Amino acid sequence: MANAKQSATNYVNQVFETVKKRNPNEDEFLQAVSEIFHSLVPVFEKKAVYMEHNILERIVEPDRAISFRVPWVDDDGVIQVNRGYRIQFNNTIGPYKGGVRFHPSVNLSIVKFLGFEQIFKNSLTGLPIGGGKGGADFDPKGKSDVEIMRFCQSFMSELFKHIGPDKDVPAGDIGVGSREVGYLFGQYKKMRGQYEAGVLTGKGLNYGGSLARKEATGFGAVYFVKEMLQDQQDNFENKTVVVSGSGNVATYAMEKAKELGAKVVACSDSDGYIYDKNGINIDTVKQIKQVEEKRIKEYVNQHQDAEFISNSSAIWDIACDIALPCATQNELDKDAAKRLVENGVQAVGEGANMPCTADAIETFMNHGILFAPGKAANAGGVAVSALEMSQNSLRLSWDFKEVDDQLQKIMANIYKRCVNAATEYGHAGNLVMGANIAGFEKVADAMVEQGVV
Ligand code: NAP
């Protein structure tokens, strides 16, 4: 047994060293790989077959990484150039699936970390989807609608060569909502000369989108935390909740938490956070962010008791029972985690991808805080995207309740899979390990079955 543990540890360390050498300066990617690799030691201890097939070295290398120029003309007639990416990471259990992010911070490391995580997240949903991710270092803030359209068209003029309903199915992410998906879809259709609804998800309802897709990630994250609380004979009622971000995931996480009886007292954008002791008015947030496309600080103009603090990371100073980081990667560090613990936080659910740093997660674990990792907790979005693909194949659309009911079942099932995997491998209650292990095993088994490809 001691030997098995030693050889599993050696194997993981040795592959991680190779990954570090091969991917220098890719901090976010290495952070995501490190977390998953270290969760897998007990798996390799028990199942040497994965080492014999060298699954780690194979799974950590994307099938392909595409990078391309995106030229477009702004409203002043000036030619602009951005860089686009699509990482097709792993299609062992289905076509590549994962969103596209438009944000100035996008680079190869970020797209690779997101694509790598997506393999395991998609596997956890139980649906037939592989892992991929894309994006561009384009900043949609302050751009006119026509500039956004021109950018999306240029981006798709290259991307269309690489995607398809049975090949690679992008969706939205930060900076890419239904407007952008619409422009991307329009251009794809024009380039291909045929109607392939299933090539993108997060589409508008008029042309093949699914009801409940826009709500799915936020609702799903709350459903996951609800399962965690239920296991402790607890629920959302009368809980104080803090949610970071005020975009797609944050808005619908707030809405569902409120519907389940919680009081959401704060949310944020990258300029700062708002605190409303009476509970955030979600309609006001939607009006400001989705309709007027303004900054969250506008909220205080309409709610006298609310305050705006121009420091978004200080949102974690607020005492709460449940914290839902729903903005971006590494937004909650060790100090923030300590403050949350000191202030009595009970549960933390990652609506965003990798919002908590590794030492923040360790802090939560060491203090027995219920912790829902993003890979599992925010998988509701991609799960409903897969349901959108199913509806497109059937040329049918399901009603909101049908999709939402399926989402709830999927989230409950993901929770069970995480709990069971953690328990099976001797780490009961550690959902980080449970999510990584359960997501990994399905893909790894399928890789073994499919041979060296
Ligand atoms: P979004 O609609 O673009 O919203 C992102 C929000 O986060 C915006 O309010 C943004 O504010 C805010 N933000 C960015 N950086 C921040 C910071 N440092 N501090 C505070 N707020 C900050 O994006 P989204 O779709 O909600 O995605 C949010 C996260 O969820 C990402 O990690 C994404 O990968 C993950 N996710 C999304 C989905 C999905 O279905 N959309 C699915 C799974 C995971 P500004 O307006 O100031 O930029």
C-alpha cells in the first residue's frame, strides 16, 4: 500500500514537472492543473491502469490550441487587431464544449485553464460533451453595438473553420451574452451556407435557444449549495448571502437564493461593491447591468439605504452565512477567506471558474466550511447548453419548467457523484477532491477504452 502511494505520488509529481517545463508563464493553467493532479493521487494508488496508459500526460495536452488574428474597424475608421483563441482540449466523451470569453485579460494561460477545467466539469454533468474554451483579448466595454457586431463577425470568420455541431460547440462566458452569440451565429450561418442550430448554445429564443439557459449557471450554483446545506439539515431560509459580480451568473444566483428565502445583501462589479442591508433589489441590478449597461454604483441612486464601496475585493469583509463568488478567477484570496471564516461563513459556492485561490480553499477546508468547487457548482450552465443541443437535434423546444426540472436533477446528481467519489477514496466531505475524481474517472476510462489517439 505504501508502495502504491509512493508510486502514485511520484507519477503525479513527475508529470507536473513536465507540465511546468512545457508551459512556462502559464500561471492560471498550472494552478488549475496542480489542483486536479493532487486530487488524483488516491485514484492512481488504487487504479494503476491510468498510470500504465499515461492518462495524465495525455489529458493535460490539448488536442489542439488555435490562435488567430481578429482584425476589425472601429467607429472612427481605425483598424484594430485582437487575438482570438480556441482550445480544443479533449473530445473523448463528446464534441468540444465550452464558452468564449471577451475580456482584455484573456491570454493563452487563461483559455487553457478554463478549457482544462471544462473537461472535468462537462464529464460531471453526465452528458456527452468534451472540453474546450475560447476567447479574445477584446474589451467590449464602451464599444458601440456595431463595433461589437463587426468584432464578432471577424472572430467567427476564422473560428467557423474549426467548429460544428458534432465537432466543437462554443457558448458565452464573460463579455459574451446572447447579443454576441447572435452575431456569432449569424456569421457562422453565412460562412457555412447552411443552418446548423446546434453549433452554438446560449442562442436567442427566436432561433433555437433554450429557455432557462441564461438562468442555468446561477440557479445551478444555488441548487448545488442547497444540496450541501440539505445534507446538514439546513437550507437557504433567512441566510445572509454575499454574491460577487453582477453579470449573468451573479444575477441569477441572487435571484434563486432570494427565491429560496435568503437575503442577498451585496454584489459587485470590477469598480466596487454595493451593500444594501434591506436586501439587494434584483430588478434594479438587471435594469442597470442588462438594460442600461451601466456600472453597479448606479444602484445607490435608487436605494437610499444602500452604499457603494469602490473596492470590489472588500466585498468579502461583509459578514454572511453563504458566500457565492460569481465574478472571475482568483477574486477571493487567503486573507478574504480568513475574514469570511472569522465572520462566521457557513458555506461557500463557486459560481465563477476558479474564483478562490488554492490557499483560500485550504483555509475553508481547515475550518470545516462547506465548500462547493466551481467545476461542480457552476456546471449547470454547460448542462443546460447540452440540453439546448438536444432540443436543436430534436427540432423541439421544451418549456421553462421542463428544463429547470432537469437542471435541478443534474445538479443533485453532480452533488451525489462528488460526495460518493470523495467518500470512496477516503476523503469524505472534500468536494474538491470528489469533483476532480468523479470528473476524471469517466474521461480516463473512456480514454483507455479508445486507445492511444
Ligand atoms: P459576465 O456576465 O460578463 O459578468 C461578469 C461580472 O463579474 C461582471 O459584473 C464584472 O464586472 C464582474 N467582475 C469582473 N471582474 C471582477 C472583479 N475583479 N471583481 C468584481 N467583479 C468583477 O460573466 P458571467 O457569464 O457571469 O461569468 C462569471 C464567471 O462565471 C466567470 O468565471 C465565468 O467563466 C463563469 N461561468 C460562467 C458561465 C455562464 O454560463 N455564463 C458558466 C460557468 C462558469 P465588470 O462589468 O466591471 O467587468
